[in-house]
Amino acid sequence: MKIIEKQAKICRKIVADLLGFSRQNASEKREMCFNNSIMECITLVKHSFSLDRVEIQTRLDDRFPTIYGDPEKLKQVWVNLLTNAKDAMSADGGVIYVTTELDSPRGIVTLYIADTGYGIAPGAQTKIFDPFFTIPLDHCFPATT
């Protein structure tokens, strides 16, 4: 049953991604808070991640200015990044670290997401940005500290 449940979640994600990709809505940019956008997504996934023994730790720079962007599209990016990090965890779970940083002089905002999951073998690294590419377990290796 656990295998069926996990595969159903994967199928749901694929279908949602395909639907989102096919819509190609016009971007609705507006003023928004970068950190609030990230925290909304963390709040959304935190409970389901905890069921898989995955903890999310945050260190958000509180100096962030208001940015101009499409909140819904950015939230989709954040959820995809968090989900990919969770999917890289072993059955024992792990930790996802979310950090934001503001470089005031240059006006650059940065989001870092790191996890304690499996790393990507060099042979698969060249394909990670290919649409619908999924890394098979034999292309991963245990993370080292």
C-alpha cells in the first residue's frame, strides 16, 4: 500500500506539472514579500513532509525589501524545489535547509535550498534541467557530511 501511495503521489505531481506547463498563463506580476512567499509554501508542505520524517529548517534574512514578481509562479517554483529535496531523502527522512540572503549594495536576493538527501552522480548532472527528467536511484549516491 505504501508503494501504491507513493506512486500515486508521483503521478499526481506529474499531472499537475503537465497542466501547469500547458496553461502558460500570462504573468501577473505585483509587489510581494519574498520571504512570505517562501514561508507560505513551507507551511503548505510541512505536515506532509513530516509524515516522511523530513524536517524543514529556515534561516530567512529579515532585511528583504518588497519585490516585484508573480507570486503564484514563484510559489510553484518553491514547492517544486522543496518537493525535489524531499524526494532525495532516504526512508529515514532528513532535513531541508532554506536560507534567504539579501546583498543590499547589489540589490540581489538569493534563496538557498540544501538537503541531507542523496547527491546526484556526475553522469546524471548534465540532465537535471531536461523536462520531465527523473533521476533513477542508481544515479544517486549517499550524501556525505
